Amino acid sequence: MTSIAPEQAPVPAPTTASAADSEVELSIGGMTCASCAARIEKKLNRMDGVTATVNFATEKAKVSYGQGVAVADLIATVEKTGYTAQEPPKPRFREEQEAVTPAGAPQKDGGEVGALRQRLLVSLALSVPVVAMAMVPALQFDNWQWLSLTLAAPVVVWGALPFHKAAWTNARHGAATMDTLVSIGTLAALGWSLWALFLGHAGMPGMRHGFDFAVSRADGSSSIYLEAAAGVTAFILAGRYLEARSKRKAGAALRALLELGAKDVTVLRDEREVRVPVAELGAGDRFVVRPGEKIATDGTVVQGSSAVDASMLTGESVPVDVAVGDAVTGATVNTSGRLVVEATRVGADTQLARMAKLVEEAQNGKAAVQRLADRISGIFVPVVLLIALGTLLTWLFVTGDATAAFTAAVAVLIIACPCALGLATPTALMVGTGRGAQLGILIKGPEVLESTRRVDTVVLDKTGTVTTGRMTLHDVVAAPGVTKQKVLRLAGALEHASEHPIARAIADGATDRTGTLPVPEGFENIAGLGVQGIVDGHAVLVGREKLLSEWAIELPAELAAAKAAAEAEGRTAVTVAWDGEARGVLTVADAVKDTSAEAVAALRRLGLTPVLLTGDNKAVAESVARAVGIDEVIAEVLPQDKVDVVQRLQAEGRTVAMVGDGVNDAAALATADLGLAMGTGTDAAIEAGDLTLVRGDLLVAADAIRLSRRTLATIKGNLFWAFGYNIAALPLAAAGMLNPMIAGAAMAFSSVFVVTNSLRLRRFT
């Protein structure tokens, strides 16, 4: 084991941050693809003092703006770009939602998905006969082409109306998006067919039409493309519908989080129990929680004891015992006894609300790799329009075949949708952060995911992270002829009257192991040495060996050896004597958490080198390190020097993650490449961390890093397939190797594939 003494480095001078910009989140309406989001983002970022991120999947814009810019200006800029914007209402918890939504009223998202489903079903019903007649010559009766027109026209005009509207709106603002490609492609196919039917030879009775997966050459005046126009519309509507449903599933974890809270609560008013909606609960109110009920809000137990199931917030399946003075969290379930709780936080200040806010903010962010995809999406559509025009002219120049040239150009327009690029990151983020929230892991943003991939060293704060942070009775050594029970009973009774942390550890241990303790008489606290008093008729001394020496009491060899062994392990040894003789030695230590050793092993399996960091003495630190399997120890570090330790490790070329829970860890958490804050710790530590572990269990740190890495891998996989799809498909379409209808099906599938791949994160355990 390597012990490293801290270097004496100067404390860095504090830096003064500039005043923070204001921030607002806008709900954006009218976006249909990633290039829409890119356009809005570009327009907002052109405003002075504005930094904006627009997320296509969540349909929100997160905007920072300085003085001289108003929210109304931001909304006006979005509207000038051809979309709608408004400040979204604050997330409502279930009881608030039910208060403002009449029973049976459709939810907005559900209504949009329902309308899309209706449009899809009608378009499918009309398109299937059109495609069947075009593909199967046996179904082509005399004048079949006119029936095909009758069925296809409503699909292209009404079914594809959202695409046409969006394309027209964008055209008015001098822009082109994926809807432009779809609208031009389907209308061109319909327009060519109308020309061939009414002015060419395609409308003649007895006309027959072959189908080919690639571009076929034929007389242009005899060729119709109704099956391509109708089929492409149906396929793209199907893709949009599946995408919309999947996006709702991806955001389900956040919605479930918001709906966890209790609906109403039993409040104590003038010693009477009154049932009121949770929204009426205020800080300082006392409320009753019966077995099986949800705790209405964050608070402190003032009466009763019980076991509380916090699995919906922390992922921990074992209920936690609570008693008077213990803090409880809103939305957790009281499993046994009756509790009276005093509310400390309500509404947006509760842990549940803060968790939901963190998850939502993370889902609205963008990873660095997504920004590249967004830039590509922003210029992709104009480039595709040029490629389609180039394809048309090249085919005309090389072959002179207008039909083949037109078919190839339409296939290029249809297949080049950049939607999969725009969905690659947001859907994976939504599912990954939502699943994390269910497991008690809060990921602050997509930038964190990049950090988890690079980290190779994890610095673990000892107290409260690897250990419980509470002194606990470890062992009892009794002198020959004396029982451990009696040593504990007499020492525990005397220590029970003291408030010292070591005394509390001995008293609690004695109570757990021997039951009710006797009440001491003549209790006296001797500063710096220990306590003395009369217990069950015995004159008892408990404290340092020096206290016994003052009474001319010496430790026998067995007890002296036990004391020396405990101190060598870094534990605190407390001597016990009564009636003039040394009777025992009690050892007290900050107990290692049950899961810490398993957690360290899990971190090693992830390729991380654990380092124990503590202000404790070297012996204590090395004892804890041996217990959990850590080789590298940095001990006797002052709180203000923790930042220096992290910076020194970084200077050695390491990428450092820091796990901590205290105020003195906050600066180190912020300095580290990746900060993991224990949710059981202080607000300062949680604010400084990149990942918050709601459950105070180090094992969750390994899960958090695994989940973050899995989410990042999913994002990269999505982007690889989205890029690969476009790179492979565009040349095929331009070369005339794809029928427009097949291109439409492939394009729709690419978006569905990306979203479905992201949904696999819901199964992370």
C-alpha cells in the first residue's frame, strides 16, 4: 500500500465570477426535423448576448441572455424564423395537474399523437391498394390508373399536408428543411403523374405499369409515380408516428417522477386532523402519515417511528428505519408505524422537484458529438437539394431519359432525411437520464457523459463516502473473569449521560447489545479524559488510560495488548474500570459501509484506480483502505488542500473523478474532471457535482459511471448508423439504384431504428 503525504501547495486565489446571464426555457412549436432545430438555434445565437441550445426531441430551447434582451425578443425571433415559442408552465406534480386538467380531458401530447395516428391510418388504407396495383401487374385492370389517382391524391394532398405546410412556412423565411425534401418529392411525383395521365399516354385504357426496385427507363409520358407519392407519404407518416410514440416513452421516466408525489395530506390544525390537497401544505406545518401512505413532502419526524420505503427515489429496495429527529423525503412510502412529520420543504424546493429539474435540464443539453451532427443537419438540406438537381441534370445529360432522371432525383430527395441525426443524442439522453433517476442517479448534463469515458482515477473521500461518518462500537475486550455484557452495561450506562460522539457510539452499542441501561448516579465529565460515576453500586471510570492512572489503576497485559492493537489499526481505544480495577477495553471507529469493498472492486473492473483521500491520520486511513481494497492513500490532508491533491493528480496526466459528500469536498468536486456527490451529503457538495447519487451508497457510483458510459455508447452508435445510412443511401439513390418508395421506407426506418436503439437503455440494471 502506498501512502502519500500531501504537498504544501499554496491555496489558489479565489476568482471572481462575472454576473450570470438570465436563463429561460422556451417551448418550441412547429419543428419537424433536426434542421428546424438547427435553424432556430442559429437565429437565436445571432442575437447579441444570447446563447441558445435547441433540442428537437424535447421541443425546447434553453436560452441564456444578457441585459438589453427580453424574453419577448427571444420569442419574436423564433416566430420570425417560422415557428412558435412560449415559456412552458412549471412542471406540475400529480395533484396540481389533476386540479387544472378536467377529468377525461385529452393531454396535449396524447392529442398530437392521436391526430398523427388518424392521418397515418387513413393514408395507409388509401395507399395500400395504390402500391399493390403498381407492384402486381395482375391487379392492373383497364383504367386502374384512374382509381390509383383517386386513392393517391388525398394521401399526397391531405396526408402529407403537415409536410407541405412546414415546407411553405420555411420557404417564406428563405429556408429548407426535411419537410421541403418530402414535399417537393411527393408533389413532383404527383405532378408528373397528372401530366402523364392527362396530357401523355398514361391515361389510355389498357395501360400497364411494371415495378422495379431500381430506376427503370421508360417513355416518360406513359409513366406514373402515384405509388411512390402515396407510399412515401405513408411510410414517412408511419415513421413520424412511431417516433412520436417512442419520444413519449423516452420521456416517461421524468413524467413518472413528477407523478410520484402524494395527492392529499392529513394536516394537524388545532390538534385536529384535517385532510387537504398537498398544494395547501406550507413549511412548518405538521402532518400525519399512516402506514401505507406516501409522505407528502420533505420534513422531519417529530413523533413516532417507522420504516420508510424510498425505492422510487433511491432505487434502494430495503426500507430505512426512521424515528424522531430523522429527515424524511416526500413521495417515499411509510410502511409500518404512524408518523407525525413537520414539513421543511414544499413545492419546487423538495428533493423530488429538484431531482425532476435536474433530469429535465440534463435532457435539454447536448453532448459535443451531437453539436457536430446539428451543424451537419443545418446545411444538409440545401446540399441535398443541390445533389437532387445535379442528379437530374446528370441523368438527362448522360442518358437523355427524363423518366429515369426524374425518378433518381425524387429518390435523392426522399431518402436524405437528416431526422435520425437529430434524434440520435436527445432520445438516448432522455432514456438514460430517466432510467438513472429511477435508480437514484442524477446526471446533470450530456457533457458529463464524455467525462465518464475518459476517467481513469477515482478519488474517494473517506468520511461519509467510504465510511458511515458515524463513530460505532467495534469491539469489546473484557479482563479475565469479567463478561463483555457487564463491561458494556456499566460503561454504556455512564456514557449515555454524555454528548461526546465516542460516548454516543458506546451508549448506542451497549443499548443494542444489552437492552435497557441503568441510570448512573453522581455523573461527572472530566474534560479531555473521560467520565466517572456510580452505576449499580459500582464506582465506574470510562475514558483514556490516563484517567485510570490518576486513580492508580494499571491495565493488565491482556487489556494493554488489546488497546495497542486497536490503536495500530487506527481505532480509538476506551478503557473501563470499576471498584479500583481495570475491567475492559472498548474500541470505537468510523465504520466502513457494508458495500464499500464491493464498490471499490466494481470501480476497478471499470478500469479506474481508486485513491483514498482523508484528513484523518495515516494509521486510520490505511486501516480503512485495507478493509476495502484500496492501495493508494493520501492522508492528513487539510480541507482546503483537497483541491491541490486533485490538481496534482491531473498534472500527472490522470483524468480524475472525485466522490464526496461534505462542504469541504465541494471545491474538489468542482475541480475534478468528474464530480460524484453523495445525495446524503450537503447541498454545497451536490451543487458542485456532475453526478448526484441520491442513495448514500458508494456502489451506486460504479452504476452511475456504467450508465453514463452506456448512454454515451448508445449516442455514438445512433450517430454512426444515422451518418452511415445517409452516406450509403445518397449515392445509391443518385446512381438510380433505389425506387423512391423504397427510399421512403428506408428513411422512415432510420429514425425508428435510432429511437428504438435508445429505448434499450430502459432495461439497464
